[in-house]
Amino acid sequence: MLIFKKVADLRQWLASQTSPIGFAPTMGALHEGHLELIRMAKREGCLAVASIFVNPTQFNDIRDLEKYPRTAEKDAALLLTAKCDALFIPPVEEVYPPGKNLTIELDFNQLDKVMEGEFRPGHFKGMATVVNRLLDIVRPNKLYMGQKDFQQLSIVRDMIRQLALPVELVMCPTVREPDGLAMSSRNVRLTTEMRAIAPLIHQILLWAKTESGKNRPSEEIQEEALQKLVAAGFRPEYFDLVDGVSLLPVKQASDGDFIVACLAAFAGDVRLIDNLVLKQNI
Ligand code: AMP
């Protein structure tokens, strides 16, 4: 696996490649969820390029940025096991050259305002900016991203459409621990006590799926799910049943063909997000 720190070096190598390029941007502290993106790119016949860049512009809380785990050497070893072809691990000034304003100013309508958008102001602008910048550097044929960050994926899809970027977005299913907890770089920060209750998030999502199948009003399901989260020891921020395309709330499961339950909750001081497709007839 080749490791690049500079845009110019990566570009030079990319220019000499003939196979399609599959790209998986990450913030490091890699786990099986990330590796699955690489494996999928390889399965689909791509040269796999991963990036590790803890993007400062998408953190609305400086403490969260500072606490973000950084494990570059271990990450490189893991990428090797997944047969990743190249790793791009740039310093901040390579991604954001001083004096250049690369901020993305797109109107995503409600996509970046609901759910995460409400609780993490500026987060999606920073995320869209860095994904657009990395796409411009790597120019991949395929972009691999996880369903785990469902809203992020919806926004990237819309950005690709609005900017008519020549890249295919591939969604990879959420990889979970055996007990159902969605893998996340943040999980290592969970206390033993919080790690023990964390799988309940997935169980509550599964419960919501059963309940929405009975066509109960979403508001009732949301309210009950929030109560369950609080009773288990979480501090939930939201639990929403939304249309999987518009991300707007649905009144009940019969209101759409593609419905997703999304949530964010603090387990101690670790903020976890997860989602589950409740219904997909499209
Ligand atoms: P991050 O490093 O958290 O920014 O994530 C980088 C990419 O990995 C994003 O496309 C995430 O959606 C994806 N990802 C993170 N966790 C998982 C997971 N448990 N399953 C699948 N994809 C994931």
C-alpha cells in the first residue's frame, strides 16, 4: 500500500493508473465498518484509495475535535489487511491551502437542517466542503460511504447532483458489533457501563421497525423510543422517523415507500448516532 501525504504526489500516482478508482474518505480510528468500504471497492474491481483526515471544519465543538481518536499507524496496518491500494493522509494545509476559500455554499433545502443539522450547526457545510475537496483531489470513479451516516450520505448525493460531479456514490450497509452496536470510531471512548447499554440503541430501532409495521403514528413511536432511551441511561437528542429521500418526518409508515428511523443520543459524554431502514419498497 502506498502512503501519500501530499496532493501532488497522490495525483502523480493516480495519473499513471488505468483501473477505476474507488475512494473511501475517513477520519481514521478505523474499524471493520471502514474496512468494508475498501473491501467493497476491491470487490467492484476498483483500485481502493482511502483517506484519513480529521476535518476541522466539520466539528462544531472544539473539544470533540481534540478528543477525536488518532491512530494512524494502526489504521495503516488495518488498511493493508483489507488490500487497500493507497492511503492519503494529508496535513491540514494540503487539504485547505492557506488563502484559498474552498467552502461549499450549496442550498441543500431541508436535508442539512433536520436531525443532525439541528444539533450540529455548520457540521454538514464542513463535511460537504471536505468531501468536495477530496473528490477534486482524488477524482474517483466511485465514492464509497456508509449507511451509518445516513443524513451525510443524503447530502453528499445531493451535492454530487447539484455540482454534476462525475462520480458514482455507493452506499455500504452499516457494520455492527455482534451485539448490534453500530461500529464507530467513538465507541472506544465509551465507559464499561455505557458500552454495556449501547446495544440497546439497535434494539430500540428494531422495536420501532416492528411498531411502524403496525402503522402506529410516528409521533407515538418516537415519543416511546425517546422514553426507552432515557430509561436505559442515554441522553437522546432526537429519534425521528423520516422519508428516506427527503428526510422529512412521516406521520406513519403508510405515508411513504422508503422510511428510515434515525437517532442521536449521548452515552455518557460520547455522542452516538444510528439508523435503521424501517421500510423500503423502492
Ligand atoms: P468516519 O471516519 O466516521 O468519518 O467514517 C468514514 C466513512 O465510514 C463514512 O462513509 C461512514 O459512513 C463509514 N462508516 C463509519 N462507520 C461505519 C459502519 N459501522 N458501517 C459502515 N460504514 C461506516
